[in-house]
Amino acid sequence: MKNISIMYEGTNCPFLIALHKKQNYIYGVNVYNNEVFYLDLTDRELHYCGRLPVLSAWKEKPVHNILIYQDFCFLIPFWNNTNLFIYDCKRSLWKKVPLIILHEIERSVRGEKIPGYYYGACMYHDQLFMLPFGCRHLIKYNILTGEVSDCADFGNTLIKEDIVLFHKHEWINTTCIALSCLYSNHIVLFNLETNEMDIKTVGCDDYRFSTIIKYGEIFWIVVKNKLIFLQWNPDTGYVKEFKAFPRGCMIVNDRHCFDESNIYLYSDALYCFPAACNMAVKFDLKQEIAVEIQSLTYYCQDLRLDREQSTFDGGVRDGEKVYLHYQLDKILEFDLRTESVQEYDRILRSAVSRKKRWIDEFAHLLESIPLKSNDKLDKKVTGEEIYDTVSKFVL
């Protein structure tokens, strides 16, 4: 996998995506396949759960986000997956919803790899809205009727040439959301009731946006490719720029300063955790002052970091705690109130978990072997696959 650092490839140090928290556990899916792990915040150990039964084990990044609503878990399709998967927690049942529009999109790109279909999603009146990433279509799924409908085609708008579209959303009011464009200086105001959209141009032409956050009646935009915060009034179009960052603050590349999944509003401040920036920053929205979060300096400036990859690639918030997926084999618990940090190793040390994982891996391999074959090449390849699978765990 070219876009993930070699640091993530350790057999017992999985790179986790689709992070979500339930009780004292942080769950995540292995970026390479359908393995599910959980970090027990009580015993501070990483454990192996098993495999998502609705996904093929070989698929890379089939989901990147999980949304939980009432008794349902929605697995939002990303790469190599053209279905919405739903788990009914109450009845312990899986449901697969084919998204025909994604098959049409795959055909239209003539074999080129789509960066990922959907990343963010939101709920509105028992309807799941999937917000387009590499896909151009915003679609919704009605939980009550099972109907899938196409709400908007961004391929017919001025942002049609953007590499990818949206990552997260912000509520404007009870019916409308704001979507910040990841590869252009636009904000989309979208009405979930009527499917109407209004695309606003904000700031300079070369600005790209990580996220938009509502603060009172004002909106703050975190610029993705430059060390800039923007204050924006959508009614008047007024924009105010803030560029004074802490001394020594810099970015390694101009693709992404702060990780889009890790920008949080808490107690009149934006907490911004870095992608390519060399520090975590807290921006006081009242005083308009940015300061370094010093408890994270050690982690943000570790010389072992691969600066081509995000320092904190994904996270999940639970009240005053943020759990950050750190590049160097850890999950960090950051307390927004005290700004203290706790480390949890993202390493599978449990002998029970390793054994269970090995059994699942080997069982999957055996299921894929043809019952009969006279082809010597098939037998040779099968033998090599068995050897590779076994040696990965025992040699």
C-alpha cells in the first residue's frame, strides 16, 4: 500500500481506521482488511475481536467511518466497497444495502482509482446522508423504508474538478449543514430537507479547507494547506484572517497542516492536532490567540515520524477526552480540560488475541483453497500463500 508508511505494516501493530468509542473500549478496523480490534482503556491492552463478516478480508480501506445512531451501526463505504453495511445491535443482524450509483461511478472513471467514495455522514429524521469524498454524488438512505436516493450531483457544479470534496460537516441550523471543500476555497451550504445547495467562495483562490466550525453566530474555517484561520460570516461574506501562530510553528508540506479528523471545539477554543505541522495548536476564539499545546510537543517533534504521513491520522472524541491515532504505534488520550496525555500501546501483545487472530487468518486462507486442482502452478501458489501466512505469525 503506497500511501501508508512502512511504520504501519507491523503484523502486530495494526493501523486502525473507523475509530469509535463504546463504554471503555476504542474500536477500529485494520486499514488492510476487515479485522476489528479494540483498545481496552481499563487494562490498557489492544485486543483482537475478529473479522467483520460482511467484508472480504483482502479489501483495503473498505470503510473509513462508522456512524452510530440508536441501535444501528452504519459502515460508510470508502474504497473497494460499493455497499452500505448496517449492523442492528439490538437483534445482532447485518444488512447489506447495494449502492448502485457507486457501480456507475466506477464505470465512468474508466478504471482509474477513486480516492474513496464517502468519508463523512450525518443523520436527519431517520435518514442517513452520505457526504461525497471522491464520489460526486450526495446520497441518502431512509432507515424506515430502505430507500436509497440521489440528493445532489456535485459534478454539475463549479467544484466538479476538485480531487476530493468533503470530509466533515457542521450544522448551520436544524435543517442545513455546511461542507468545507478540501481542494478549493468553497463552502457548500446544503439543505437536508429540500436538497438545495448554495456554494460560497471564501478567501483566496489557493486556499483549501480542513473543516468549518460554528461558534455562536460566527463560523471559523481551518485552512488545510496554510497556517491560517478564517472568521467568516455567510450572510455578509465578511472574512477575517488570522495568521499569527506560535514561534517555531511550521509545516513540512502544503498539503495538510492539521488532520481533518482531529479539529475540535472545546471551551471557546479550537484544538487542532497536526498532520504535517510540527506542533498541536490551541486557538482561543475569544482572544484570537494561538498557543502550542506543550504536552504534545514530544509526540509532534519525534524524529522517527514519517513527515509525508499525518502525525495523528484519525481520532475520536468522547466528552472531554480525545483519542488520537498516533503514527508511532500508540493511541493517545488527550484531556481537553487539563491538556494532559496518556499513552496506550497500539501493539497486539495478548497471547489469546494473537492465537485467535492466527486461527482466523488461517481459516480464511483454507477457505480460499480450491478443493481439487491438477495445476502445478496453482499448487505452488497455494503452498507459498500457506507458508507466508504461517511464517508471519510464528517465524
